[in-house]
Amino acid sequence: MANNETILVTGGCGFIGCNFVRMMINKHPEVEIVNFDALTYAGNLDNLTDVMDSSQYHFVRGDIQDAALVSKVIADYEISGIINFAAESHVDRSITGPKVFIDTNVSGTLNLLQQANEHGIKRYLQVSTDEVYGSLGATGAFTEESPLCPNSPYSASKTAADHFVRAYHHTFGLDTIVTRCSNNYGPYQFPEKLIPLMFNNARIDKPLPVYGDGANVRDWIYVNDHCEAIWAAFTKGTPGEVYNFGGASERNNLEVVKAILSYFNKPDSLIKFVKDRLGHDQRYAIDATKALTTLDWKPSVTFEEGLKMTLDWYSTNQKWIDNVTSGEYKSYYKKMYESEG
């Protein structure tokens, strides 16, 4: 992509999206950003208060399923590239209500692809997940060649979207990239996810709900490293290719929870084991060799460094947590955890 481009970022008020938008505003003044977000429960305008007055930044509220609005935004802002972060992303919510995952993750992606093709968009990047690969045993790691084997309604919807991206590249010649990443953590993550959820409970001495025995293993990547990787793929990636990103930081959930308790100097007795998630994948691990060798990218922080940075951010931004954990979230939390034994 050349300089002076205007990029449509969908879902830019969500966790990864807002960190990506902030990175672009702060580090790439040559690129204008149009943030297109429906502002669902996980999309928060407060996530970008520090950049909203930038002349480089524009916000449009809208649903990626709205073909007419997407088309208008692409035309009005002379969009040259699309990076799609917009997604329903929480596995637990996909188990209790899968239809919205089809609506947003599949139908929404299909609409973006159609509009990208009709408007001659130079590059479309789909932000996907390692969960499309399914679950690993005790050894090994997912590569870009690993078979897709989704095990939850969420990962099934993301897999379907990835297939549509591949089909639009093959059938219509649309310049596409798919990125698949391991578990993200960092500032502005909605507190239904493990690290902010456990931080929020630990700070007020509330029990920390851990699924099953806490032995499920994830590869963790700091969100800013993921954002850098996405931009590297967008600017340097080969059309039609898939790129895996990981932090080379495998930890099981119990280790992560205990590290958070240690940060507060609080006892492990606050841990409360709850009934395991349906179909809970045992282990994910990413082989990021392709990205490391072809995109001039690598993670910049270890898990320990990134976790401290994350917890320090939440410690100094507790008002943000209080704001996003009000209302609908409280009902959701009670349904998911407080009835568990």
C-alpha cells in the first residue's frame, strides 16, 4: 500500500481494533483511518477518547451487514483498503446465543467482501483467530497449513468467514489477507475475557471463576504486538496468503490467574473452580515462523512484561472498568458464573 491511503477499520472501538487505531494515529500519520463500528456491548467510544480529535481519524457508526452504508462510506471517504476487526468474539456467548455470530461474523464479512470487490478495494485483511484450527494435544503447534477444525459456534463462524475470504480471492481476484492470532491481552479488553475479568475480581476480593481445573493452555500475545503484525501483513503480505501470529508464551489458565493474584499479593484461596465450558479446547499454540521470516515482525515483549504493563494499565484506569462493567454485563456475569458451583 502506498502513502496517503485511507483505510476502513471495522470494529475499531473494540479491544484489538481500538489499539490498532491508536497505533496508526500515533505511528503512521500518512494513513487516514475511518473507524466503522456498530457500538455493541464490547464497542466503546471511550476506548479512543485520546485520538478522536485527530484530523487523521474519522468515526462512522454502522453495522457491517448494512450494504448501502458500507458502500457509501467506501465511496465518500475514497477507501483504498479494509481491515476487518468487527466480530462477535466470545466463545461463551456463542454457546448461549450462536445466531448473532452468524449474522456478524459470516454475513457481515460476506457483505464487506462484496463491497470491497464492487468498489475495487486494493487490499482486504480479515482478522481471524487460531481457534479455527481446533484443539491441540500436549505437543505441536498450529501452522498456516493446519486443517481447520472449529469446535465452538464462535470458531465455526470465523472459519466460515475465512473460507469466504479465500473464495473471493480465488473467484474474483480480490487481494485478500487472513491473519490468525493466539490469545490477545492488553489495555481496553472487555472484562468477560480472562485477564481483565480476573483483575477486576481480584481487586475487590471477589472469587475468581476458573473453568474446570484451569489446565487449558493458551499462547498469549500482547495486543500491541498483534497490531504491529496486522499492519505488517497488510503492507507486506502476499495476496491470498494466511499469516499466523503468536507470542511464543504458552501458559495454562491457572498460571495466569495465579500471576494476577500475585500482582495484588492476594491468596490463591480466591480461586473458585466452576463447571467447565462446553467443548472447551484443551490447548492452542501458534507456529509464527512464516510471519517472523517474511514480514519483518516479531513480538516485542515477554508474557511477564506484557502482563505487568496490562495490569498496571487497569490499575490506573479503574474508572474505565467500572463504566464497562455496569448494566448488561452484570446480568451476563451472574448468568455465566455466579450460579456455578
